[in-house]
Amino acid sequence: MRLRYILKGEFSLLTCQLGNKCGDFPICFLEFDGERIEVCANHANQLRSLVPDAPALDTEWLGAKCEWSAKTFGPGRRTGGVLEHMRKELEEIADDPSDLSEWVDVILLALDGAWRMGFSPYHIIEGIKAKQARNEARTWPDYREFTESDAIEHDKTAKERK
């Protein structure tokens, strides 16, 4: 069983080895800052209660981001400017796909574009959730039939699962 946690802003991985025991509990290994720490699963569960949940993007954060954008880049739709900036960021991703900051730039620009079209932070977040649920309900082809460079699109003739 693998569970992901965040401690002090750093990702840690907790792996439980069901074969090893600490009393009635399996031994778990906590990997933190490159060090592996052996922990009884009972203590790991106690640790879990001390670790805050990962921060979430919420309407308050997105609202503040939109306010900053309006002050920094001005009001209005700015569709052409947002799209041009996204194109440049996509080129930077193509040059170095391992650079997380470039992927994040595209996400931030997409959020900005949606807000500039008049959607509220609440509606943007709900739209993201609804779109993911819709994607999960769609029929998708076997990814193994595609190369890494091929776009994989859903089957438009199939009925979506509810």
C-alpha cells in the first residue's frame, strides 16, 4: 500500500510492508528528505493525524490570483495576449518538458483566461471538477496503440458512462 503525504511542504512516501510486523501492525517506511525511517503502522497512523492535509486551490486563492492579475495586467478579456503567452509557454515546455514551472505557467494562464471571460473562481473550480468527471465517464482507446507523440482522444461514437 502506498500513501502520499506532505510534511513541512516536502513530499514524503509512506510504504507499508505487510510481511514485516510490529506487534499486530505492519512495519512502514517513511521516506523523508532522502532518509528512510522505519515506523510501526500504528505510529504511522498517529503521525498521519499530526500532518495537515495538502493545501488546496480554492475560491479564496483563485479570487486573490484574479485580483492580482487585474491589477498587474489590466482589466478586460485580453484573449489574444493570454493565448500568445500560452503559445510561448508551450514552446518552452516542448524545449524542456521536465520544467514544472512551465507547466504551471500554462495552468495559471488558463485560469486567467477563464476568469477574464467572466467566470467566477467558484465556477472555474466546479468546471474543472465537472470536466474531469466527464472525462472519466468517457470511453478511451488503449493508450498502448499510440506513440508518445500521438494525441489520445475519447471515442466520440461511444455513450458516456454515468
